[in-house]
Amino acid sequence: MADLPSPPFITVPGIANFRDIGGTPISTSTKVSSGVLFRSADPSNVTQAGLVKLKDLGVTHYFDLRSTIEIERDAWNAGQSADPETGVEGTRKIGIKRYWAPVFAGDDYSPEKIALRYRQYAREGTEGFSHAYADILRAGAPSFSNIFMHLANVPSPCLIHCTAGKDRTGVFVALLLSLLGCSDETVAGEYALTEQGLAEKKSIFLARLLQTEALKGDQEGAENMVGARAANMLATLVMLREEYGSVEDYLKNMCNLTDRDIRNIRARFIH
């Protein structure tokens, strides 16, 4: 963590890839407001010092985009933690509320679905990521709607995360930044910061992927999957407009946001 640029990265002991989306440029004179929305990898191993940092940042809520099977795999379920003073239980004790907002239902993480999704990611170029992120946009709309409604109506800092803080979290943040008026290149550049944010965890993710049937022995495919190249997000934004018309159209038609909700979000995030 010590070598990561700050801002946007913030050292929160026990949480990888933690950063503030604030400061992202919208135009030559405006930026995304800081201290409103943070993004990260799974925070279930947050330490006591990390909890203190979250409290200092003013975080009051966090949204977990993972599926049940991931939560069970990561050895914490429905708020249970090995150490009652840290992890999820620790966040509850200091008044930070956890909201489960899964992008995929449990059956979408069957071995067959996992293998299919991993093969998409492992393709060369951007096509695999575009298909995978299209799945996230379709399946994640109900959960994304709840998070956007929170951002429109609750004036306190929050955190959004999945397992790595890369794909599901990356798609959500891309939607938000695009809604605020950030250019595609800026959105993709923010997404690509995850390459740095996950550098310390890369070997762990690679080892896990290389044990799956879909990627067993495919080092190059696994390397591509854990990457966060700007080109992947640029292609996703093109796909989104082809499918939905615009980010605003997606949020209105798929997430049921109103013009008022969108105005509230922009007012909160743009300065």
C-alpha cells in the first residue's frame, strides 16, 4: 500500500484496492467530490486500525456486491467474522451498516456459470470483458438501483465492494462517473487504477483461478482475467450505449431512477 499514489488510494489496513473516486476530473473546472463514495476489494479482513480509518473517513454504510457462494468461500457469512472485534462484526460495532446487494444470484455461480464467465474474461482483446460486463449490467440493475437511490437520498459517505473491487464494482463506478459527465477516457483511467490497487493480491487471485477447470494451466488467460486494462472499460462503454442508448437511459429504464434522483446524485458529486 505504501507505494500506491495517494490520492486516490487510501491505506485502510486489511482492505486492498481502497480508494476515493473523488477528485476524478469531469471538466477543466470541475471534479468529482471527495469523501462521498469509496471503492475497494472485500473488506472482511479489515483490522482494528482499518476500522479506525473507516470511522475517520466518515463511512456509514457499505454495499457488498458478492454472491452467497463467494461470502461462504471467503469464510464469512451474513456478518460473521473470526474476530468479533474486526471484520464485518467490527464494522457493525462501530456503527457502519452493511447492505448485501448481490449482482449475481447464487445459481449464477454454479461451476458451469463460473467456467463460462472465466472463459470470457480469458479471451484476448476486449470482447470477453464486454460480454462479461454486459452480464453485470443486466443482472446487477436491481442492486445498482438500490445503491444509486441511496446516493441520491442519504448524505453520508459509503463504500462499495465486491471480491476484488474490479469488475462489478468497476462497472458500477463507471456508470456513476459517466452520469456525472466524465469522459470515457477518464472513466477507463479510473478503472485501470485497479491494476495498481490489486498488485499485492495478484498472485493470490492467479493461484485461485489456475485451480479452476476453466483456466487450469492457462497462465496467460488467468493473467488477462485479473487485469484491468483501460481498453476493457472503453469497449464496455461502447457496448452499453449500443444496448441501452446512454448511461442515463440505462439508469432510468433498468434501475428506475427519476430525473430528480439523477439531479440529486449530480448535485452531491459535482463541485
